[in-house]
Amino acid sequence: MKVLKWKKEKKNIYEVTLENGQTISFYDAIVLKYSLVLKKQFTEKEIEALQKENQSLEAYYKALQILNRKMRSSLEIVKFLKKEGFSKEDIEQTIEKLTNEGYIDDERYAEVFLHDKIALTIDGPYKIEKELKQLGIEKTKVFETDPKIWEEKIEKMIQKKLLNRKQESAMMFKNKLKQYLILHGYTEEMIEEPLSKLSLENDIEKLQKEKEKLKQKLSQKYAGSALDYQIKIRLYRKGYRKEEIDQVFES
């Protein structure tokens, strides 16, 4: 099949027009590799082979584009290329090439990911490890991190929550705090000691204030023992213990 003309397209793309009116685009790397602009004609077999190689090169270039924006794990690149519609063979070749060239390095990626998570988030080791596994990285150094780092992060989280503590019982506050820490990747073992050391003073005073607020609100509808009963129920739901409730009613 004769070549009618070559045309330089955008960036690194060349377009060849064949005698049957067909136009085919090739990356300049392919054109230069085989000196294609010097060819006067192509066989169908040659075109098929060149297009296959060009497709593989396109997968490589597309992967490079997103790698230039930020580091990615090999699994992220695989998922991206699958979404773009590339074949398994093209994807495997691209991953191998990018790995050999140092563009993909899962071990280094995991180190940077861990560093950023520690520096920029409140996430604990188990949440970070889970996220890394979702990125296709099984072997991590998360649990080689100095335990003091996690202890300091837990303490900061506790102190921040203390500043925003609402009118709730010590037990309810600690339970919420415990769930909050577990949700962010800390284990019960890690948070047991700092929570046990947490001193929540004036709980009875808070309870007394809460009782008075409820009394003022409910006295429009209840009176006497019925009022006391409704107040106690609501205080119990807020997490106060029976002994504490009885204490403020006896005082």
C-alpha cells in the first residue's frame, strides 16, 4: 500500500496518509526507530505490527503523564491503564518498563505515603496500612515507626476532643473518644493507657447543670415524681451512671 504523504501533527505525533485514503498516526519514537518517513509503501502486516507497537508506546506515555503529576503505585497505574482500555500485554510491558526506569517504585512510594500520613493527618498505623494494601502494597514499614510518634498523635487527638467536649458524661465522652481513635486506625491496646490516664473533673458539676437544664425544659409538661423520672431517664441516655444521677438528686 503506497504512502501518499506524511504530516507532523501535535507534539510527538506523525500522521501518514495511504493511497486508499486511510490515515494512521504514529509516535515520533516509532517513526524515527524505523525511519518510516523514508518508506514509500507498507504491507498490511507491517501496519499491524507498527500499530501494535505504537499502542504499547501510547500506554507508556499515558502512564508517564499521571506519574509526572504525583507518585503512584504499580497497582494504581495498572487500574488506570485498564480503564483506558489497554491490553494486558501492553499494561505488563508498561509496568515493567516504568519500574526498570525508576518511575515506579512501590517501596519508595510506601515510604513517602507513610511520611505524609504521619505529618499531615491524624491517621493511625492500621488505617495507613489498610490504605497501602488497597494500593497494592503488602510489605510496609508502618509498624517499624517509633511508637512514640503514635502516642503523641493520640495525645493530641484527645486534647483536641477535650477542648470541644459537649455536656455529656465522662463515660459517654470516653466511649466516643475510643470509637473515634479506633476509626482512625489505633487499636484498643494503643489507646487503653492514655484513656485510663484521662482525668475528667467536675463530672458531677456537669451533671448538675444538665439536670437543671432538663428540669427547666420538662417542668412545663411534668411535675413531682414524674418530672424526676423523666429527667433521670434522659440523663441515663446521655451516659451518666445511676450512682451519679442519684447523687445529684440527693444533694
